[in-house]
Amino acid sequence: MLCSNFLLSLSAGVARAEEVRLVHPLNITILKGENVAVVGRNGAGKSLLVDTLLGRYPLREGSVEYDFSPSPSNAVYENVQCITFRDVYGSAEANYCYQLRWNAHEQEGVPTVAEVLGAVDDECGKLLSLFGIEDLVDELVVALSSGELRKLQIVKALLRRPRLLVLDNPYIGLDAPSRTLLDEALGRLAASGGLQMILVLADPARVPSFIQSVVMVDERRVVGKFSREEFLLSMGGSGAPPAVDNLDGSVLSIASFEDDYSGEELLSMNNVTVRYGPRSILRDFSWCVKRGEVWALSGKNGSGKSTLLSLVCADNLQSYACDITLFGRRRGTGESIWDIKKRIGYVSPEMHRAYLRNLPVIEIVASGLHDTIGLYRRSSREQMERCLRWMEIFGIAHLRDRSFLKISSGEQRLVLLARAFVKCPQLLILDEPMHGLDPENRARAKAVIEAFSRLDGKSVVVVSHFEEDFPSTLTHRLALCAPR
């Protein structure tokens, strides 16, 4: 018999389409006032479960019911707001694309935060203050950091006054103070009544205190629904990272040392300044990266980390007005974009968000050999074998023939990491490489980075808000502060 105090209830649910179907029929009820975390490894089926709960996949068997009272409507689209990985990086905003992210100063019609939100009335002002972004009202949306944009999207969703807010990995891209602030803000909203939340989390250690219940998903099976206390007790509380086999030999066996630049200084920046309208992202900034160095790049949201790396990779047109020398050549002296990128391996949240190629995974990895978005050149048998070896190292060889757009965002991140490593570049730039990864894949990715950084003559730059994500092989640190 169906509980009378439910917000939504799925009974014996089986999705019609096999590709989005979980192994067993689904029986899940979320009570009114109950905030839930859905936890599981990358590719376990967390998002499939939530999408089925929200009626996005027609059912072959079973039924799903909703009770959004006291809302006058019981329609899902009027009562539920979802923020997924791709929403956070701007796909929901008109005029937002990968290049626009860095070249907003040349674009007309780019909205400000206030224009995206509409009228900034008292309710909006309180929400902006609650999430610590009240000072960004007049900023261009494309000038915001990924962490700032994440908070803006949450505010925008809350202004629609949903009964249920679904957040997919809400903590990725946030610095430590912002993670604490988000926990406190969501906790206050949960305590105020009228709003419930479902959080989708790849890391079980990040279940916040305002969550009452945890649904565990593994290999497209719902393991069970537990109280938060039961769930934390089952974890054991060790907090130790999963053990990973030493990968030095595997990485060395497919490493390439055919570097055509023999200089010691790979990158040099002198008094670089970047502005978006009145906002300075970098001001009189200088930096040098030499052969064999391993850098940790850190800083609060909005301090300019991703902007800095966009200058190095020539994604930002302002780089051509700056004093930047890369592999011995001054930027803007006639080099092509391919000259710049051929010695660099790169992955970033912005790149991931913009990567919308419906291609087999192995072709996505192979595109890294040619620095293209899709695979426009035929790769040799030897090159494809190298791609598969890198996929094996990252634990994703079983995905080789799957469509990139039909795997989870965590699996996509591993694919793009393999793409960055596949040509064994002289300079490897990893902007938040662990975004959305579960603990096991996080440990594996870190081990691969460490193994690569021990190769002779290779240089690595890693950006993260988590100290535990930085490789043990670090030689240098750089902490950015937002210009005043």
C-alpha cells in the first residue's frame, strides 16, 4: 500500500528503453520532508535512477506517482529543478560556448548576472547573499569561474520556487570555503521547509549533514536505501584512499620521448594582464615553467586559474596581446594553433562541457593525437593500439565502442584524461582532472599523473581545490589571488 506522506514514489518501475534500464525493477519512495543522496561509482547508474524517478524515461512496467502539494500543480516540470554537470558550465545560457568563455570582451549581447536572473528583488538578493555571490550582479556571465557559475545556477533554479531541487555532484569546482558555504546554505534551505533535495554524489564521503537518507547504486542495481547514520557506519569511516597498483611500468611502456623542443624553459609569462570589462582576472602576472617541473596551481573561485591556462593553450584571444613565450617562441609571431597545441596535453571543465561529440569512446581518445575535437584523420593501427593501452591504464577499455554522449560524466572525464595523455606531451595541463570521479577512479587518475610526471623531461601543471588531488611528485606550487 502506498504511503500517504510521499513526495514521489516509484513502484516496480522498468524503463521501456533497455539502454537506460536498471537491472531490477525499481521500488523507491521519497517522503515529504526527506532529503536524499544518491551515491555510487562512476557509471553505476545514479543519474539513470534519478531520471527514471522524475519520469524522463517512459516505463514499460510499473508506475511513478507524485504529490507536490501544497503546490497547485502536480506537474514535474513545474515543481522540479535539476542542475547537472553540463548546466553548471553554461549550456543552459544562450550565447555560451567554449570560445565565448574566454573571448567575451569581443562579444555583443553577452548577459550580466543581473540580466540572467531578471529583476534582482529582495528575494533574489537574499539568495545571492546566501550563496556569497551578491558582489557579482554586474559581472558578465562568461567571466565567472566555474564555481561562481555553479552558485549562480543554483540561485536561478531556486527563484523558480521548486518543491524538489536535484543537484548532480554539487561540490565539484568549489574551493573549500565555497563547499562549506554551500553546505550551510543548502542546510538552511532544507530546514526552512517547502524545499526538498536530491544530491547525486560520486564520493560517498561528501554526504552533507542535512541529508536524511542515502540510496546506494552499484552496477545498475539499487543496493538499498539507508539512513545517513547507517550509511556512514557502513563506510567504516577510514577515509583512506583506495590502493592502486604502481603504474610507472605501464606508463613508461607506452611513453613517447620524441620531443622536438630541447630547451629548458617551456613556458614564460611576463607581466600578463587579462580583463573582462572592468574586472581584472590577472594583473601584471609573471610565471615560468621549466622542463621536468611539476606544478600545483591553486586559488579560490574567481582567482583566474582557468583563465591563466586558457592563455597557455591559446583558447583565449587575449593571449596574443600578452608577453607569452611557449617552447621558445613568442606568442603572436606567426605560429599556428596546431604549433601551440602539438606539445600540450590539456583537459578542463570548460572543455568537458563543450565536448558534445557522439562518437565511439576510442575515437575521442584518438582525437588527442591530432588535437582535434572529433576524429578527422585516420589513425594508424599502431596509434589505435596506443589509445587502447591508455584506456586500459585509466580502466576504461571496456567503454571503447560506447558513444561518448551515452556514458556517465565521470566516465567522460576519464576518457578526456586519456585523450590528454595519449600523445605523451611535453607539457601536460590538467585543470580539475578529478572532477566528478569516485574515490577509486580518483586514486587511479592520481597514480597515472604521478607516473607520467616521473618520465624524463615531462612537465605537468595540476589545478585542484583538493590538496589530496595533487601528485606526490610536486616540485613547485603557485597560489593565485584575485586582483583587487
